[in-house]
Amino acid sequence: MPERATDIELRDDLIYDVGMHRGEDTAYYLAKGFDVVAFEADPALVEHCRARFAREIADGRLRIVEGAIVDAPGDGGTVRFFKHESLSMWGTTDSEWAGRRAFSGDFAEVEVPAVDFAKTIAETGMPHFMKIDIEGADSVCLAALEKFAAGPRYLSIESEKFDFARLEAEIDLLGRLGFTRFAVVQQGSIPGSETTTTTRDGAPLRYRFERDASGGFGDDVGPWLDREDALRRYRAVFREYRMFGEGSLVRRFRAGRILMGRLPRWTGRSWPGWYDTHAARD
């Protein structure tokens, strides 16, 4: 593949679901009327989704790419994947990332196909929207986008929550990729919520998001901010992480843990929750 492709097709009917899990987001994208290319490394989840979406696969509306996206996939190789024994959304190829979450249970190591992300884009065309949520490896997908002259109109990634300098670097990388507007979207309150939107054809669509769903995208999220306002918003988010997040003082005491268990019911949102960064081109 050339260092920088200029002839890639931009497809306004296509979405990439990178980190398919059980198909929570793919189902929404299909309901919106888009074709979907979905990526999943966990073999059990791939089998589940192939059964769940058998009709859409047969109709050519969904393609599932099985394997883990890595920097240098080679040709037909495999990669080590850490599969969580009970929290399936926490599968990762990043051993350091898995180590930080060892408190939550054991990870089993399995070999899965290595996926060349840039090659798949070249085969299918550049999507309208790209959701990236592959624990600890979102940056690999962003780096692949640097090979193309034009990227998706909209994109989302799960934002860094421990190191503000790394969060700022994520925003700056998105800027280098041509994204100029950003939305800081709280994810914890999305599962079970309803949205009123439209399909690609303009038909009204009322949709209830499934458990572990990422929610809307494009014009259905906001407010849209410039770089400085997005970083200002994230500074407030990081204050919440320090006060209420993993390892915070309030969680070290029983009374604090009880309070944290009740806050979502009182306020209607997760504390501190977790966030996705959505990015858009002008």
C-alpha cells in the first residue's frame, strides 16, 4: 500500500464498528440504515454475532472481521489476546492494560488472527463514521488513518482517563487527522436510554440503546467544541475521576462506597462514569 493513499472511496452509507462486542452498536447502525464493517477479536463474541446477524450478513449489509488490530499484522499471522473471564468488554492485546485490571478477575490468553486495519479500509472504502473501542489499542487505528488523505466524517474513541497529558495527545492526534470539532460524551448513562433520530433516508427512528451500547454519533451528540473548550471540559472530568474514580479516597471507605452506589439513582448519571471523545470534520 502506498505511504499515503489519495484514491480511497468515501462512503456515506458505511460505518465501522471497531470493537463489536455482542453487536450492541452494530444493531443500532443497521437500524439507522447503514452498512457495517465490524471488528471483534474474541472468538466467542464473533460466533455470537454471526448467529445474531445471520440475515444481515447474508444480505451483504454486515461484514465481521475476526481478529485483533495490531501495528504490524504481517501476512496471515496471529497475535496474543487477553480475554477476561467474566467481563467480555475488557478483552485486549495490551498486557499492561490487562495488568491494571487484574483486580477484576483473571485474563485467559488466546491466539487470534492479526488484522491489518489500513488494508481493510482500502478494501471497503472510508466509512462515514468510525467507532473505535478496543481496550488499550485505539491509537493503532488512528495511526492507520494517517496513511489516507481523507478520513471519516465522524469518529469516536474511548478517552484516556488516567493521564491528562495522554488525553491531550489524543485530541492533538485527532487534530492532525483533520478533525476540528470535539464532543465529550458521558457513556455511563447511555445503556437503557432512548433516542429519537432519523434513518439515512430521513425516516423517524425511536431507539432504545442496549446494555454496553455506545449511543449516538454525528449530529445526535454534542455540544461540539473546539480543542481548547474540549480540554477545558476534560479538566472538569478529570477532577471527577480524582474525587470519585478508581483508587479515589472516597472509595476507600465503606460509607464512601455506599454513597457512590446511590449517586447514580439520585442524579440519573454514572459517577464518575467514563467518556468517549467524538470528533468531526468541518
